[in-house]
Amino acid sequence: MANLLQQIKDRAKAANKTIVLCEGEDERVVRAAAQVTKEGIAKIVLIGNEAECKKVVPDVDLTGITVVDPETSEKTAEYAKILYELRKSKGMTEEEALVQAKDRTMFGALMLKAGDVDGYVSGACHSTANTLRPGLQVIKTAPGTKLVSSCFLMIAPDGGNEFAPDGALVFGDCALSICPTAEELSDIAVSSAQTAKAIAGIEPRVAMLSFSTKGSGNDKKFYDTVTKVQEATALAKAKAPDMAIDGEFQFDAAIVPKVAAIKAKDSNVAGKANVFIFPDINAGNIGYKLVERLGGFMAVGPICQGFAKPLNDLSRGCCDADIVATVAITALQAAAQAE
Ligand SMILES: CC(C)(COP(=O)(O)OP(=O)(O)OC[C@H]1O[C@@H](n2cnc3c(N)ncnc32)[C@H](O)[C@@H]1OP(=O)(O)O)[C@@H](O)C(=O)NCCC(=O)NCCS
């Protein structure tokens, strides 16, 4: 299990990216910033001020970390101007832009927008909505996608098993998109496949999940439920014709070769899928927690995807190691986008 995470950190080191951590007031963030810097996983910009960081972690060594305070930074006025230009059509005034640019999460998103850092990590002490809204407002989506979504990297126990020969599976979207339309579901599929490749080095085979396999649930009563996944499958295939994407599948048809041979024998994905797209957040959130708790997989994420530049949200229950891993993942996303 640790092996894949170590590989991710090693690849992040080689990418040599700069990541902003927005919450210099949080002990776990300050400790993680010091660890990332010491291990050379990324260069860190920490938003806060030195006195505050020393107060929360008195023994911290801030050598090599750039600490920036939006209240005193010479960049704040420049970032406020960027924000004003982006949001004036929404009614934002220059005064409001200056106030908002001093907000630490917004300041971090504006740093990313300005190209002063390569990626953004926040959320140790802010809600998901407050962490991602600045990114949604100023970074926006990447070309080719209209949706910011998320996925979990599910790392298999003992380095892998018959269902996860690569050592990990990818599940999307279990945390962000509440009830995606067919169009949105197709974006989640393509983005999750890209994340699987960029972060875990997995060659993606994407299964669009349902309670139905290849039309088995095509009863009029369930029509909308099944057709949404069928439409999303067709749209995803059209958006990424070179990618192995298929559906709709029940989970067993997607992952068990013997079941696939009975239910979907002509598919290039059935029985060997490694990226699983759930039809909505209820199914996805329950699904990843079942695999985590009953299957002993380690759930890494949610990893945000679809942004024009990488932003990631931490859980408020995170520990130092989760923050370090998220910084490494964000650095790899930045490297993949730069390719
Ligand atoms: C993603 C989420 C944070 C967005 O928050 P929100 O309050 O809907 O954001 P807003 O409505 O203020 O939208 C801000 C902007 O982002 C855009 N936006 C919102 N969600 C988006 C998405 N998924 N993809 C792309 N753009 C999006 C909006 O269109 C809006 O753009 P505009 O201001 O330029 O017009 C929200 O959907 C959410 O809270 N999801 C559930 C997250 C959660 O709690 N998960 C459980 C924890 S694991």
C-alpha cells in the first residue's frame, strides 16, 4: 500500500513543482509544509505569517518555505485586479475584490491563476465549498470539460489482488457532483481516466456503473436511471475515442471476468475495469466506503479534477501525512497538465 504512495512522492520530487498551502494557521499544514520541503517533494508557499506559524508549531523549521501574508504582500493589489477583471461581470466592485483577495483561500487561487505557483491545496480548516469556490470562480474548468469533479484513488491491500492487478482502482465521483446529468457523467468518466493515468500510472479501462448490464434493466419503470448511464457512456466514448470506456455495467460485470463473459462478452472493459464511474454521489460515496471498510483498501482523495490548473481539497479530519500525499498528487496533476 505504502509503495504506490511512495512512488507518487518520488515522481512529484522529479516534477519539481511549487504548491501553495493556504492555511498557515493550522498546525498540521505547517508540519506538512516542513516535511514536504525537507523531503523535496515540492516547493511550498505557505499563506500566513511566520509569527503565527511559530505559534502553532514552535519547533518548526521554515527554511526553504516561502511564507506570504495577504495582509502585507505586495502582490495583493495585483491579485485584486485579476479578481476584479474576472468577477466584475458578476457585479463585483474593486473594493470588494481587494477585500476578497485578502482571504487566504482566494489569495491562493489567485496566486495559481497568476502563475506564481503550480498547484493549490487547502481545506484542513475550511469546508469543501469554501475551499473550492475560489477555484471555481477564478481558475475555472480545463478545455474539453465543463465540470469540476473528483475521484478517489483506492489503493489495494498488499500491493494488489486479482481485481486490482495495478495495485489501485479509481472511483469517481464519490464526493463532489451530487446528481450529474449524462453530459456531466461523461466528463467525470474522461477526467477520472486522466487522473488514473496521471497519478497512479494506470492504463485506464473505464466502467460506467449501473444496476443494469448492457440493457438488462431496460424496463420502462427504470428508464431514466439506466438511459442516463447509457447516454453518458456514448458521450464519453465520443469525447475520448481512444480510451477504453464501456457500459452500462453492474459492478460484478465490470470487474469479474467470469461474470463479464456471461453478461458482456464483447466488451473491451467488462471483467477488467480499473476506473469505475458511479451514477451519482449516493452510489459513489457508499461504494468507496464499502471498499475501504470491508475490502481494506486505502482511500486517497477526493482528488479534484477538471480544473484548468490543479486545486485540491483536504478533509477537515486530515493528518500531516494526508496533506503531504495531497501535495504530491497536486504536483503530479500540474506536471501532467504541462505535458
Ligand atoms: C462543488 C461545490 C463546492 C460548489 O459549490 P457551490 O456553492 O455550488 O458554488 P457556487 O454555486 O457558488 O458556484 C461558484 C461558481 O462555480 C461554478 N461551479 C459550481 N460547481 C461547479 C462544478 N462542479 N464544475 C464547474 N463549475 C462549477 C458555478 O457555475 C459558479 O460559477 P460563476 O460564479 O462563475 O457563475 C458544491 O457543489 C458542493 O458543495 N458539493 C458537495 C461537496 C461536499 O460537501 N462533498 C462532501 C465532502 S467529501
